[in-house]
Amino acid sequence: MSAPKILVVDDDKNSLSGLVRLLEREGYEASGAISAYEALALLDNQRFDIVLTDIKLPGMGGLSLLEEIKKRDELLPILVMTAYGSVENAVSAVKKGAEHYLTKPLDLEELKVAIDKVWHQRKRLQEAEELKGRLEAEPGVSELVGSTPEMQRVLNTIRDVASSTATVLIHGETGVGKELVARAIHSYSPRKNKPFVVLHCAALADGVLESELFGHEKGSFTGALYTRRGRFELAHGGTLFLDEVSEMGANVQVKLLRVTETGTFERVGGEETRQVDVRLLAATNKDLEGQVSAGKFREDLYYRLNVIKLDIPPLRERKADIPVLANYFLLKYAGKNHKKLRGFSPEAMQLLQRYHWPGNVRELENMVERAVVLCKKNVVEPEYLSPNLVEKGKTPEFIQIRLGMPMKDVERDIILKTLELTHGNKTEAARILGLSSRTIDNKLKEWAPHGPIPL
């Protein structure tokens, strides 16, 4: 992650130049402004990632500067500095949209933790915005978000198979995005300007499913008051996606096998043989090969559908994609609900990453939409997530301490347990424990000679 560009605003020239030099020594890119007016002029002409401003400024004060900055860029993170006697003003600044306040004289480690926290949030949101732009420009893979090797393999396979006419069997748990994969295959194919027709087989009884697939003639059964075309005819020239194909009965399987082999069928109650040109995509959340072994699915139809098999990994197996997915959905629903949100707090993101997601991407999307709708702050906090998720992801408040255990061992256990809970994130562990990252680094170095640290 590149270093943020920070604008420091302080009317004390010595403090200003000293703080700019200090930030630069720590690897940040920093510029200084001696007044609010100079700061606004710089913001009008340059891009900054974070503003660090004193509350007490001559002329236009820090609170007024904050309000002016928010008019220009509502999502630009602002950190405020204040003397011990002016904490009330700093609290007012936080209520007006500042991310955090720090008391003077500044503690370098506390400042770095605050900067890294808001920069991490901003980078996540920027990445999600860039991703949203790319997906809008490439609608075929819209919402098939992921940078993990597992998802890259899926996306590469989609592109490889799209131009063919081969039947694809898409396998994955409920909620992983099987229909999105099917739509992406269609969108990349030469058939993209022809119909894409969807039928969910699990919701229909066999008689109804047969009629939905192949259509029926008027009077062919009670209630058939008119002739109706089926999904195969509606998809002629395009793509037909059959979801939960494992749920169809034996009679429908026979007719589906025929149309996959010959492209021909008859409507229910009809005698005329009809010919169609349809690319067939099928999906299931079951082990279809196991269904064949159990005698519940035709073996010959299985091989016709399983020309190319595409396995979609569940979300719990690609947790590295959760932050970018969550921020992508946040941008999507913030736009729909006319809200300006800067992302998720570290605590909220940790809960999202710890959860096992039985409902996969669909469950994540629904949860993020709920959080966006309920959120009354500029950052999604744990309180806006599902209570079920918060309860399951709650950090334990206690560890076992033996009576008579030396304090140095108690300290070691607490720090290591906190690092375990934060997945080795020293900055977050330091924040939880009220320590500096440097203190944790020093402790880990101190303990290293006595054996491996179990992170």
C-alpha cells in the first residue's frame, strides 16, 4: 500500500514544519498550510488523502475549515489536533465529521495508528470505486468480484468457454453466484445479443416444469386455455440457464436429454417436432455424480451437461475477497440510498472476515445492504451489522490466568491472544490494548529467542 499524501494545517510555523518533517521521516508524503485559507487553496489545486488540522486557527477556525472541506469532498478523512484544554471543541469536530482527534503534544505512535486506520479505509473504498468502474465497463462479469486465485480461475474459465457452444455445468453452494457466472458466459459469447432465459427447476413440479421447458398446446391439459411457447423456444439463438437441474424428475430428464442431443422437441400435447438452436448452461448445488450413483439422475444426461464443469468456491474459502466485495456492495447500495459512506470500521471488517458465510456472497450482499440502510454514521460500525454475525464474531473478553502466574506471562498471553484475534494485525492489536505498535514489536523481539511466536 502506497503512503498517503497528508495536508497538515497549523498556525505555529515551528510546529508545522516540525510535524511535516516528522511525517516525512516516517514515510508519509506531507505538505503544510499556515492557515485555513491556505489549506483550502492547496486542496483546490492538489489531491490529498488525509487532512491533519489544528482546531485553533486565526481567521477561519478549524471547525469552519472542516465544514468547508466536507463541502468539497465529503469522504476526505480529517484528523484534528487540540490542546488538553480544548477537548470539547475536538469532540464537536468529530460530530461534524472528523475521523479522530489527538491531543497536543502529539504521541507519534497514536498519530501513526490514526493515520493508518483512515488511510486503510480510504484505500479500500478507492479500490472498490475502481472495481465498480471496471465492472460497469465490462458488464459480462458484473459482481463476480474477487482477486483471489480461486476467483481468477473462475473468471479465466468463463472467458475460455464463452465462445464455444459446449454445455457448462456450474457447481457451487447456494448464494455463490451461479446465475451470475451463467450470465457472464452468455455476455462474453457470440450469442450476447440474443435472449438469455432463466428457469429455476427446483420450484416447479414435473408437469409444470415440462410445460415451462417445452411449452404446451391449447387444451393439452386442464387450465391450458391457450398455446404457450416454452423456455427453449424463447431462448432460440441465445442461452438457456437451468438452475438446480438436479431437482427435475425422470420424465423431464428424458426429454431434456433428447433436446441436448438433437435440438428437437414437441410441446406438451403437440405433435409437431420443433428445432431450436440454444446454448445450454446448467447449475446445481448438489453432487450430481453422487445423484447418478444413487439412481436419482440419468448418467447419459449427466455427461451431456458435464461437458465443461465450473466449480465456484464458497466465500469461506476465499476470505481475502471479503473486503473488496463488502466495499463494492457498500458503494452500490450507498448510491441507491443516496448516502455518503467511507467504508467499514476495522471492528466491523474483522467481524465480516471472521464469519463463515453459510449463505455466501448473497448473504454478504444482503447484510451490507441492511447496514447501509441503517447506518447513521459515515462509517459502518458493528452495531449496523446483523446481530447474529456480531454475536458469532464477538471477541472473547477473558483468557484463563493461573493463580500465581507471573505478570510477564500474563502480559505475553494477552498480547499473543489479541494478535491471534486480529490475525496478526499489530496496529489493530495495539489499538485494542492501548499500546503502541512499537511496544508490540519490541515484545515480540524479546520473546523470539525463547521459541516461535504462535501467531
